[in-house]
Amino acid sequence: MEKDSRPETTFDPRCGTYAGSVRHSKLHEKPCEPCRMAKNEYRRKNQKPRTNLSITREKCGTTAGYKAHEARGEFTCNPCRIAINEVVRLRNQKIKDLRALKSRQYRANNPDHVKAVEKAWREANPEKKKAKDLSRYARKKNAPIVERITPQQVLDKWGSDCHICSKPIDLKAHRQTNPLGLHLDHVVALANGGTHTLDNIKPSHVFCNLSKGAK
């Protein structure tokens, strides 16, 4: 048998404790017998409890099986992972439904406050309001929605000229009163199967878009 090349153990007041065994390890010393026993005792007290393997297999695919895997400190099997994910999904859905219920109750009991808050939000976020209106219109037409698109994104991609008549658009004009104002036009109309994507939305004049219709 190969002889241990580590230096002989030096005496320390901590010998006979786990701290003493750690000290021996840091000094690359051969641990003394009291420290070796103290280290084994520490490991025995702090190791994770093991469960019966057959019981774990019977519980696989349930939350109890997931907890058994955790108690053993081993990787979770796929059925147990699916089971715990389903539990988390149902819990999150329950929380979401509860929040929606409370929101509906608050809106029903405080209509004036809700209207004031929504009006303030529309005035402070005109770009987001337009994007929200576009998404709502696309949902009504059952069009696929990839993302919420803002007028600035459309202008950055296609410029500020009307894609129908090729003339400049007055970006400061009011879109409900000025026919030369900005409208976001679906090139292939949603009614004809067009998509609510940045590639299918281009800037146009209010008049040009309304004249075009679903063509």
C-alpha cells in the first residue's frame, strides 16, 4: 500500500470537532482520529433523508413523487416534472382569475374613478392608445397578432410618405378632422385575410385609407 505523503497532524484546541477537520484539510494534513470521527458524525447528521426507491417509483407522476425526488437530492423524472408544472399552472390561473374578478368588481363599484384614470392614461400615452386600438380592431377581425405595433415603429420602417399616393403626411394633423393626417393602413385588409404585422402595415393619409376601404 502506498504511504500517505501528507505531513503529520499538529495539535490544535479544535481537534475533535468539525472545525478541526476543516483546519486539517486546509493545511493538507492527515486528520487525527477525533477529527475524522467528528467529520463523519457531522455528515451523518446533515445528509438528506433517503426514501424507499420503490415508493418513489409508485408516486412518480404526482406531486408526492416530486417531493420524494427532492428529499433524495436526485434529478426529477419527467412525469413528476409535468405533474408539478401542472399544479403551478393551475395555481397561477386561480390567482389570475381572482385578480380579474376583483378588478371587475372594483370597476363596477367605482365607474367614475375608472373613467378618470383611463382618460388620463389616454392623454398621457397617445401612441400606446393607437397601438391598443389597432390590436383591438385586429382581434375583432380574427387576424393573427404577432405584437402590439405603434405608429412610431411603422414610421421608422416605412417613412412618413403615404404608401397609396406617395405624398407627405402631416404628422401633426388630427387624424379625425384633417384628411391629410396619419392613418396606419393594412395593405392586405384584415377582412381579406391580412395579418396584423409590421410588414402588412404602412402609413397613409386619412382620406386615402378611407377611400381605399378593403381593396
